[in-house]
Amino acid sequence: MFQIRIHGRGGQGVVTGAEMLSIAAFLEGRHAQAFPSFGSERTGAPVVAFCRLDDKEIRLREPIVEPDAVIIQDPTLLGQVDVLGGLSPDGYILINSQHSLAELGLQDAADVLRPERIVLVSATELALKHVGRAVPNVPLLGAFAAASGLITLDSVCAAIRDKFSGKVAEGNIAAATEAYHHAAGKVSHA
């Protein structure tokens, strides 16, 4: 089983991102589960969503405390929430940021984790460019597809079309595709 924890803030599409990730996996014939965890349901409040992917039925229903991947939609959470808690040294980190790991205060993590599995992508800028809204979830899904190799970009695009239509879908597909190409080649699937 592969477990993903997504950290962000209300209004950034954290829950929708987890749902689309599970749809993409389902479209590839996997079992998938996505669910949120949040206290205050207001815009800007910290939100966590979870997604599990497996080749067999998933019976677990509890929050993910030992993720295989962490997606951080809002880097301001780095100093407020233990977003890397439970992540193994072989885990993946995707961060919505144009800053370096040192600038983000994550140099110690970079020394412990596999550097090719740490992906920084300016997801908010990609979303603004292609969709016109500062919602980083979809570009990060594209980057996750490239980083992990667990789902394909085609499945991410199909999941986007399942959730959105028209110009919104096409803009999100363009953002996910650009993030995918940005992340490709920066990671190892070994």
C-alpha cells in the first residue's frame, strides 16, 4: 500500500486534490481511498487530506501517520505543522514553492532523505498562469505523477476531466502537464 498525506489550507483544493488522486489511481485499475481531516472549515485554516493506493482492497480508515509521500500545498505550514512527521527516508516530498530547501528551512531533511525524491514546484504560479486561480492542488498532482511513477499523467488528466469541464478542465490539465514535465527527470523510481 502507498500512502499520501496532503497538507494545505482551506480553499487550496486539498480535499479535491486527494479525490482526484484516488480517481486517477482507480482509472488505472487500483484500489484507492481519499478522505479529509480538518477542524475549522474556514478559508485559510490548516487542512489535511489522505489518500491510499493499493492493488488490493483497502480496509484501513484511520489517518495516515507514516506516509510514503507528503504533498505540501502551502509552505507556510512548514513552521506550524509537522508536515514531515512519520515520513521514511525513502519517502517523497512535493512542495509548492519556488524557494530552495535551505530557504524553506528543510536542509536537515534534505540531508536525511533521498534528494531525487524531493520536488519543489511553483504550483501556485502554474495554477494562476493556466487557471487564473491560486489553487496549487492540480499542478502538484502532475508533479506527483512524475515523481512517484505510481500514476500516469493521462490518468491525472482523466481525473481532472471527471471533476471539471470546459476551460477550467483544460487549464488544469495544462497546469498539471507543465508541473509533470518540471518534475520529470528530477526523481528516481528506484
